[in-house]
Amino acid sequence: MGGTFSVVAYGADPVQVEGAVALALAEAVRLDELLSNYKPTSEWSGINREAARRPVPVSEELFALLEACQQFSAASQGAFDITVGPLLRTWRFYKGSGRLPHRAEIRTALGEVGYAHLRLDPAARTVQFAREGMEIDPGGIGKGYAVDRMVTILKEQGVQSALVSAAGSSIYGLGAPPQEPRGWRVDIRHPRDARQTVATVYLNQMSLSTSGAQEKFFEAGGRIYSHIFDPRTGYPASGRLQVSVLAPRTLDSEAWTKPVFIEGRSWAAQFLPKGLRAYICEDKRELSCAWLR
């Protein structure tokens, strides 16, 4: 998934804990084989190759994940959208550092984007694209789903205290570490200086995901363009530098960082689901970071 997965775990039986961690990490590898859009043999890549021509049968697990993505899209008014693949390709954020495309290219890509054109048939358990050129991208959901699955495996193996991290951007704290009953301490880094901390949280049966403009970006004409797109306009979102979301599931925390980043504080105050909290760093004359709720 383009990043390092790590697990820190505590338990009375070292053999049991080591075995549980090994199983959790093996699950990350399995999901990389399922969800990768870089590996031609993955089920996800198979959808991208075939779904514009015919309904593609998929596994129960992947179908359920795609249904969840559609629900996130509807709840976020389209700000979250896994069909954003053509825009990432047009702006060359897939395998390059990005470039500023012509407006005509963006209009063409927008014609290939839209979660409403992703057709899911629960009865047949198939996926089909309503338009040619469509491509689904797992970048906004894959790591969060993998972290939740890894946590489930650790629980099934009897582990009660662990921290699971996917590339440092999606993290789940299971229980609490020794000598810290509040939970696992996680620092939210300054969006312009990773050596500084802007906030600290303690994760106990809770996840934290962070998305920022500093992850992938390029500069053109005196403007900074990040890899976080508004799938409805075809252009990178602006006004925010970084968004972190706290949620009971990592699937939710990762998915909701993108709509909050795109739409901003006022929108999030109205539409962010109950039980979730957002920490937003806005791009003003001076950096402004604060919890939404």
C-alpha cells in the first residue's frame, strides 16, 4: 500500500504476542494483494480493467468495502469518492510528483469520475462502471480498512494492548500501554515542520488518521497543488494544510479526513458524523490549528 505497517503489542506471554503480531502483519500483506491498484493480479486491478466492459464478480469482502465507500460518498455529498482515479492520473500523482494539466484534460477526466457511475449489484455481487475510462482508487480507504482488520486479528488472538500504524497516517490504539492508562500517546505533527507537535492525543479503543497537503504536492505559477482533490471540480482542494480525524474505526477516520480537508471547518461542523472529532490546520496568514469539537 505504499507505506510501512507496524505493530507494537504488550502481553504476558511473549510467544502468544509475537504470533499475534505476525498474523496481523500477514493480514496487511494479504490486503495489499487484494486492494492494490499497482499490482495487476489484485482483485481491485481486475475491476479497473474489466468493469467498463462487463459486470465483474467480486469477493464478499471487497463488495462490502465498496458498499461502504458508496455510503461515505453519499454522506459527504460526493467529497469522498473512490472513482477519483482519472483525476490522479491526469494530474500525474500516481507515479510522478504531479503537473498542472490543461483545463480540457481536467474536463475529460471529470467525465470519467463520479460515484453515481459505480454500479454495485448486491444480488449478483458484481461491480460495473457506467462510463468508459473510470478507475477506482483505494488510496483514501485501503490503509484504514487494513488497520481495522489487523486490530480484529490481534483481539481474536487475545492481545489487549497494541498500537497499529499504517504509514504513520492511520493509527489505532487497542487498550493502553503499561504505565499510561489514558492510552497510546500519538503526536499530531506541525504541517510545515515535522519536528514540531501541534496536538497530542491518547488512543484507547480509538483511531486517528491524518491527511495533509505536504504529503504529495507540486508548485506551479506560484501556487501549491496537493494530491487531495475535490472530485466534483477536478482541482486540488485548498484552504487547509492538514486534517486529523478521531473515530472508533480507522475506516471512518481515514475516509472522513478527505471531505473535511476539501470542505473545511463550517461544513464539517454540520456534516461530520457524531462520535468523530476533527483537528483542522488552516492555511491562513499564520497557521491556525484547532479541534472542531
